[in-house]
Amino acid sequence: MNKREFTEQIKQTLMEKLGDDVLLEDTKVLKNNGICYEGITIRKKEERISPNIYLDALYERYRLGEPLTKLSDEICSFLEQETFRAGFVADDFIDFEKMKDRIVFKLVNLEKNEKLLEDVPYDRFMDLAKVYYYLVPENEEGLVASVLIHQSHVKIWKTDPEVIRELAAVNTPRLLPPEIIGMKELIEDMAKRLQLPGIDGDSIPMYVLSNERRMNGAAAMAYPGVIREFALRMESDLYVIPSSIHELILVPDNGMMQGMNDFVREVNRTELDPKDVLADHVYYFDRREDQLLAIL
């Protein structure tokens, strides 16, 4: 079967398993960096929650020999466990008072998300964009989910983007506190493959900046004082390498870091899922100027 036929067969199988009180619709969901996922939306007629089942990975598994019945059973099991809810009650989402303490921000690429940014409140951060989302509380299994905040949500809540911005500025460091740990292996390995001079993990200390959940942790770059305080502690200016939307690599400047933009582009091209790419260049924190800059 081709993908279209596979989709229709999956829908038919799910209808037989789930019954007439379930609505199935084709959907396309725009994700980070302009990545569009095709799938199906599954909704019980009396419920507002509509989980999206993305079919690209399932179709590849089918092409590699997994039976369609196994894949449809997997979808049904997912729905029965309701892991997509992750403790989230749809009716609560209409009540801004219940939402406001868990509104946070993440960083995405400004240029690559031009279409997405037409539909969501955002604020520019250098050549990046702060976008806002609701961080769903953990369920009993420790699963965490999120809901991107769109302009339509702001209207439903009868608030404005400035309020969203102020809440996220307080909530994000509180709910997703920053964490800096040492590392060297990733950059060292890539530097050897690219034959970049002067990059030695033993002579150049490297550190990963993220948050405790390792989810959208590059946002910590925009937390007030985090990079500045680390630079002062290290007594050095810093290169800030955007290894993904989930973490950054901090490298003290010893004057031997030529070619880092080539390095970042190579990692993005060969190592990262396209939807996890943050930027194709490094940033630099200058202690004397107390300024973080993009090195283009």
C-alpha cells in the first residue's frame, strides 16, 4: 500500500475497533522549523480533547514488515491508557486562572518558523523567537506534555500577549530551572571529524546548559543572569553553541575556536532531527559589554 492507502486502512481499522462514537479526520500539524506532520485526529464525540496520531513513523514500520493490525492495536492501547492527557483536563484550558501559573516559553528559530509565528504570540530574542506554551503537569507515570499557545487561546482567555510574556518570564525559571553540567565528548568527536584546530576537550572545558527536564532547555539562554553569572564564575567570555532546542554548549573563549559555525552547521545537518535545530551559528557572551551576540 502507498501512504494514502495505508492511512485509509488505518482509519477503517480504528473505526471498527473504537466504534461509532469516535470521529476520525485527516490532519496536518505544523511543528518547529516548518516541519509538517501528517496524521489523523481522533475524538470522541462528547469530548474536547483530540489527540493527533502521526503516521509517518508508523508507515515506515509497515513498509519494513510490521502488520497493520499490530500498529492499529498500538494506537488503541495508547488511547485506552490516555497518556496523551498527561493529567490535563480540557475544560481547565478555558479557565485562564487555572492555566496562568504554568505558562512558560521556549526558543525557536525566527526565520525557519515564519509561518508558525503568524498564528502564535511571540517575542524576538536576537535572531530567535520566544514562543509560549502551557506546561502540562506530570501524570502518574511521570509523563509531561505541552500545549503551544496560539492567538486563539489568548482571545479565549480574554487577556493579551503582554500578560502571557510576564507570566512566562516568572514561570519558566521556576518550573524549568537551569542546570549546567560539564561535557566534552560530543564536541571533541565532531571537531576531529571536521579537522577543526585547537579543540581539545581536556584543554577546553565545555558545559551543557539546559533545564532539569532536558526539554526546550535552550530557553535558559534567555533567563536573566544565567550566562552572565557563569561567565563571571569562569572568568571568561563564552561561546554559546546551540546544539539543539533542548540544550546549549558553553565554551570559555581561549582564542582557539575558529570554524565553530561550520561545526554547528555540520551537527545540525548530520546529527539532529530537523525539528530540533535551533540555529546554524554560535553566540558569544562578552563580559565587559555584558552582551550576548549572534556570530553570523
